Amino acid sequence: MARRVAGSDEEESRVPLTGMLAEFRTALEQEIEAAKRNLANSAVSLLNGKRVAQIAGSHQYVFSVESPLNVPADTPGDLIVPGREEPIPATVVTVEDLKITVSVGVNLGPSIPFARLQSDLTMLLRRLIERIEAKAGEANPAGERILGKSPVSGDAQTVELPAGLDVNPGQRGAVSSCLGRDATFV
């Protein structure tokens, strides 16, 4: 699939989209650009890094952080290490409590007293754009129902919930609708 690489000098052909899909891609691209503008302010300080493993040319370091992070595993980023001219491409391996493990392709020695991690959470937005482009020519009945372009079908089903389960009428109705209809919004 051919794509235009955002921010590059090379203009490749772009997957043609129309209507709402084109609007959605444009909105996602605008979110990516806004996130890039704020990326410089998103670096997190990492302390007391220790190399904990070397696996197939990658080096894993565990660092302490001062406050809990909400960064998913496999998030790409750049590790900024004092004394190194260029940021080092890194991938978040795990985040647990006040510890983060990152993987880098270079050996930075047994310990790193201080570093900063600049994560790029726009990868999820880019993957969503790729998915939209890949599936653009396929039927999407669920999407059509969600957008009100085709009717929801089915009827709410009578539900027998376990005794002692404390649900209100709205919750019971949501379960009944989910079990009997092809689209339900809760």
C-alpha cells in the first residue's frame, strides 16, 4: 500500500479515501501534528538506570521514575542520555509501579545515572490511519449502523441474571439490548 510520508520530502501516492473516512484520516493527521508539537515537552526523567539484559543485540535497562507513568508496552520513543549527541531510539518494554524498562539497540554501559524518555504515542493514531486505508474498500456494516446509515436490527432479549446480582433497570436493559441487537450504545 502506498502512503504519503508525513513530514518527508518524498511525496508517495496516498490511498484515496472519500467522505467520512477521508475526514477521519484528516482529523487523525491533525491530532498527530498537534502531538508532535507537544512532544518536546513530554520527556520523562529517568533515574538510576541499570542494564538488566542483552537479548539479540538489544540492551534492556530498568530505570526509576518519580511518578507513575501511563505508557503502554511497545511504545516507541527516544532515550536522551547526557553526553550523547543524538537521541537513541528506544522501546518501552514494561512499566511497573515506579520502574520502567526500555530496550535500546546500543550498549550504554552497565549503568546510566540519568536519562530522559521522549515517547511517541502517535503510533496508535498512525496505525489507525493505516487500518482505515487498508479496509477502505471493504463493507463495514457495524460502522454503517453506528453512523446511522443503516438500521439496527434485532430485539432486546429477556435476560435471567444470577440471583443477588445488584443491577438497576438501565443496566438490565443494556444487557438485554446487547444480547439481542446487532448494535447497542451504552
